[in-house]
Amino acid sequence: MDYKILKDVLIFTGAGFSKPAGCKLSDEMLKDLKEKLNDRKNNIFTNVEKKMIKFIISCLDYQTHWHLFNNDKSSYTSNIEEFIFLLRQIKNKKNYLPNFVTKNWFNKIIFLEKEFEKEKQKNENDLYTSIEKKIITKYYKEWLNYNNISYLNKLKTFIKNNLSNVNLKLDIFTLNNDLIMEETFKEENSLYTGFVNNKWVGFENFDIEDNTFSTSRINYYKLHGSLDWARLIDGTIIKNIQENENLKIEIYPFLIFGHGIKTYTIDPFFSLLETFKAKLKEKKYYLIIGYNFLDPHINNFIFNELINNEEKLLLIFNPKINNKIQETDFYINELKILKENKKQILIEEFENIQKNPLYSDTPEFNIKKIPIESFEYSPIKTEEFLDLLNNNKIINFLNNIKNQKNFF
């Protein structure tokens, strides 16, 4: 079996990759937040905070119905990242719209802000920061708890059997903040995340003195940070904080959460994104697993390569990416590839996401369309993908494409 093809492969994972482990998807997180608000035993939020959360959720519900009434072509379900995005917009409302334009709801917001000032303890955060911090530090960790990571043993077996004795690594980029990959490979020295002795050093060989980088088989790039990352007051990025450590922590967990402007100008996120861009240029085949393309910032990097390089190919693995695609729309084979005459459905889906102001502040600058020949789509689940990888079916598929054989 020729595994050299993996040198041309970039793997990218979204929330669907962690779903089998028990981690919640973003829309499930919002649903759970709604349920927690109605739980009388839930004492995390104050009364005013609960009122504000319900107000924001009502705005999102209105927005959902507005999309439906206007026959929005894209599949739309509100989620926790949109909730956080709207929360921040309301917090910074004076920077978006003047008072008289938003008068109908502005008075309600001001009333809740004043009520919170009476309710909060001395030196506490403002209403919006308080809600966001409680969601991230309490519920977000709960939502990303895992209860079964055995399905990742197939990936571990594939690496052990095929990559342990060769000078070859998998480059896996992810938007996920959970710790399922770290937990899976904790007994081996197979996973490198940019840290040496729990301190961030990055992915440049010349910056790494430890043998962790050279002996690892997976470079795991967490573009949006991680639940176990922290930034200290002096700017140092660390991970795996111990409870008894006396550290001057500025931000914990250190991660990106919510739609809108991403803090890419701050390291390590900036350097991770630079590496992502460089690897996209270097690689030919992009294997996208469990990602719904709801991040235009990331999409722009991928789409730019596809429209400027004919030899690049995007391979999407996701059980349900658009409701309009039917079971009969696929070629019958092990990977169940979407038929050519049905690809326009996904092209329109991507275009609508890239145009949507919910997902980015400047949608007019986003890349809207990709060539129909630049991608393939298979509706297989993460577990099925890993099984096919472990059985060399994915490798065969890639080699057939490389040799220009007709796979379908």
C-alpha cells in the first residue's frame, strides 16, 4: 500500500468529528441552555441574567422565523455561537446602531442593565460579560465532556500499523476545543499540539528542542484554542493547569468562541492560522470531517486555494450537510459520492453561508463560489470514515484520484 499520498493530505475536523464521543454540537448547546433556564435547581445565573438570556434567545427565534418566511435557501438552525455573537453585539450596541433606531428594544435592554447593577456584587463584571463567562467556564466544559472515545482507536491503530516506522505525519487542523484527541493519545507520544512541557512553542522545527515534535505522528493544530489552554498575565500560553499551581492567569480557558470577528491577530491563533494557510498551499487533498462550513473566515482560506489551483480537491465527509440532498443523489459505492448534477445544491449552500452577516462582519468580502469540479461529498459518519481509513479504503480512493482512475 502506497501511503506517500498522505504527504499531500490535510485533514480538517469540525464538531461532527467529536459528536460520537458525546460532545454536543453548537445547536444542541443552545437547546441545553434553554432547558437549564427552566431548571429551578440551576443557580448559576441571577434573575436578571436569566431575563437577558431569554431576551437574546427570543431574538434568535425571531431571526430563525425571518429566514423561513423569506425562503432562505440555506439550512438554518440557531446555535450557541450565534447566541454569543448577539450577546456581544448588544453589549457593544452603541457601536452598531444609534439609540433612536433601536428604541423598541433598547429600553428593555437598558432596564435590565440597571437591574443587574442593583443585583450584582461589588466588583463583578457587567451583565453581558458575566453571562458569557458563566457559559464558557461552566456550561461549555460540560457540553464538551466525552463519554466514549473508543471509535478513535481506529485512528490509533491506523497510525501504529502504517506510520510508526516511516518519516510521515498526519496534519490535522480542527476548530474543536475539546480534549478527545489528547485523551486518546495520552499514553503514546503520537500527538503534538504545539506545546513542550506544557508551554506553547509552536510548530516550527527550529523552535523545538524537545523530541516530542520529531517522534509524534500527528501534528494537531487547534485553530480556536482548547479547554486546557490558559494565557498568563505575562503573555505566556500554557496548558494542563494544576489546581495547586500559583499562576497569574489572565484568560482561562484560552479559546475562541462565537461567530463574528475572530481574534486571529493574537498568538498562538495568528501563527496557527498562518500555518493553516501555508499547509493549504502545500497540500493537494483536503479531507473535511464533520464540518458544516459555518465559519466564513476558515472557508475563505480553503475556497481561495480551490479557485486558484485546479489540482486541489476538497473531500467532504458529513452525514447531513444540506436537507435538500436525498439518498438517491449519490453514486452507489463504499464512499457514497454525491452525483455531479447535484453538486449545485452545496455550491448554493456555501454561497448563502458566505453571504450571511450572522457568520461574519464583512460578508461582502467573503469568497462566495467554488468550482463544481473542486470538491466531492460523501454522507458518511466520522466512525465510518475512520473505519474506511483503517481498512485503507480512503488511501485507495486518494491514490485512484491521483492516478486519474475512474472511481465512480
